[in-house]
Amino acid sequence: MSNFLQSVSENVLFVFQFLGIVVVLFVIAAVADKLIQKKNGIKEKSFTTRKIAIVGMFSAIAAILMIFQFSIPFIAPAFYQLDFSEVPALVATFAFGPVAGIFVEFCKILLHLVITGTTTVFVGELANFAVGCSMILPAAIIYEFKKNKKNAILSVAVGTICMTIFGTVFNAVYLLPAFAKLYGMDLNTIIGYGTAINPAIKDLTTFVIIAVAPINLLKGTLVSIITMLIYKPLSPIIKAGNNSRKG
């Protein structure tokens, strides 16, 4: 905990940028949730005590899954880590809507920071949160408007594509330059890590297209498959006693 607080104090500006992105995503999720509820004629409270408890449980599971990160060194440099913490967030999203999914993503990051601290000056945590939400939000919006198996498959497919595109652009425009600045590194040094894996990587554009895009596409695909396999069996348990938001 002391290491976490020290990291916060040393990187105040980046923390505020992080929180700004969090707020924007929560607002987008809340607006989408209200529009979906209005369209579907749902008048229930966004969060009941039971929903909060379930979201908390999924957040804890997601934080645990995030600990077991692993790299795929033949695709991207080792500082790009893949994990399955989006699975609980996506399950919560399908059950309770986009706000629940964003809550799981945010609480997951907070728990992870408190438990393990940050080794990337918050850059890795911001990347995990923002890129994860770029899958959660479009998937939630598509699925909530029509809850059936076909639309569920469409939602995770679109979510994966959005995550791949957003993750690629976000890395190029913001994350990699921020990472280089915070660590006092030349951006070309980071690109060099990619070149060592794949000689076709020669600049920032080829780095994000050849290394970043494939790892996000792989993660989105795996998360989608796992979610599709487990959501339907879990749905009756998660939503027991709640009939107003079917699906």
C-alpha cells in the first residue's frame, strides 16, 4: 500500500489524466445505460444491494485474473501482457449493463494497484482499463438492445474489433509516448524491442500494427470465446430474483 501511495505522489499528473479517462468512460456508460433502459422500458434501480455485491465479487475475480498476466514474446515485447480479467467484466456487462462492466474494470485496477502496486508508472494499468473498456462498451450497447445468442456473438465480435482498433491507435498516439517520457527513454528504443522480435517493425506505425494490434485481437478473441461459453450457465445464478433485465 505504501508503494502504491508513493507512486501516486510521484506521478500526480498522470494519475489525474487516468482519472479523467475513467470519468469520461463512466459518463458514456451511464448515458448508454439510461438510453437502453428507456428503450426496453426498464424502471429498476441501476444498482441494488445484490448487484453491488455481485459486481464486487466479479471485480475481485478480475483482479485475481489480472495477477496472472503473461507475455507472448513472439508477437510483442514482454511489457505487453495478456490476461483474462475482461471475462468477469464482460459477464457483468451482459448481466447488468455497461455501467456494471466499467465498475468491474475500474475496481479491478484499484485492487490490482493496492495488492501489487505498479511497475509501469500507471501506464500499464491505464492501458488495461481503457483498452478493456473499448471492448466492454460497444459489446454492451449491441447486446443490451437485443438479447439473444446471435446478437451476443455479434456484440463480442464488434467489441473485439473496437478493442483492436482503439488499442492500436491509443498506443501510437498516447501510451507509448507517455511510457517513453515517464521512463526517460527514446521512443526509438521501445520500437527497437519490437524490431528484435520482428524485423518488419521499423517505426511506430509498423510497431503498433504488427505487434500491438495482433495481441489485442488475440486477447479479445479469447475473452469472447470464454465469455460465450460460461455466460449462459452462469446467467440464472447471477440474475436470480431479478426478472426486469432479462438475457
